[in-house]
Amino acid sequence: MKIAGLAIKLGDNINTDFIISGRYKFSITDIKELAKHIMEDIDPEFPKKITPGKSILVAGSNFGMGSSREQAPLVIKESGIIAIVAKSFARIFYRNSFNIGLPLIEADTDKIKEGDSVRIDLDKGRMTDLSQGIELSSKPVTGFMQELLKAGGIVNYYKKYGELKI
């Protein structure tokens, strides 16, 4: 599976309250409306940086820490971001993301810059920053996790196959 897009760069320790502020937890239940507020506590202009279907979020360590709210990965996916590359992810965020079909890639992100064109090969665990002409290694995504991504998440996978083949 291959993914390509333009990098939107963030730093370390991006928690779920930065992704979608807790103040909207009960006041906005429509995911499309929530997506309009993505990362607004970090950067009020963040939604304008997203090109739906062409943006890859690039961050540092411990992305998605905080609560286990599923709204955080849902808002990212709904905003049009096609994948997240980070040095590491909080465990529950990692699983919630794959469950909804949002690809997460673990890699050293230090050299990637805002706006760089990035291509990711999930099968080979390779990432290329086309803007800089550098290749970076990433953790390969396992076969089952790739199946979840191809199906669009765990619910669609279950609907298609009728059981989980773990």
C-alpha cells in the first residue's frame, strides 16, 4: 500500500485535547463540524493548511496522548488528512486510528519540513521525502493492520469478512 501527499508539520506530545479541544466534547456531536476545529488550540489557521486527500500530518514523539476519545482520529480523518507520520504514538490512539482506517506510520520525522512532498510505502517500511530527495526508514505496517486500512477500518472489515482473522 502506497500513500503520497504534502507534509503538515507539528511537534512532540500532541494530545487529544490539542487535536480537538475538550470544550467541544459535548457541544458538537457532528464529526464534520468538529473537523472545522481541528488543532485550533495550537494553530487557529490549521484547517486552512489541509488539502483534503493530499495532506499528511507529520509530528514528533507521543502523538495522540491523553484521553481515549475516538473523536480525535475521526476528526483527523474527516478533515481530509490521509495519514499521520510520527516518531511514536500513544497506544490507544494508534489502535483507534487503525480501527477507523487512518494510516499511522512510525518514523524519524526530524528531517521532514512543512510542505514537503512525501511518499510512503507501507509494505516495505520506506518513506521518501521527494522535496529533499531523502529516503527514511519507517516501521512496516503489519499485514492485518494493512487489511484494516484497505477495508476502511474494523467495522467495514467485519462487514466484508464476517469475522476478525487475527
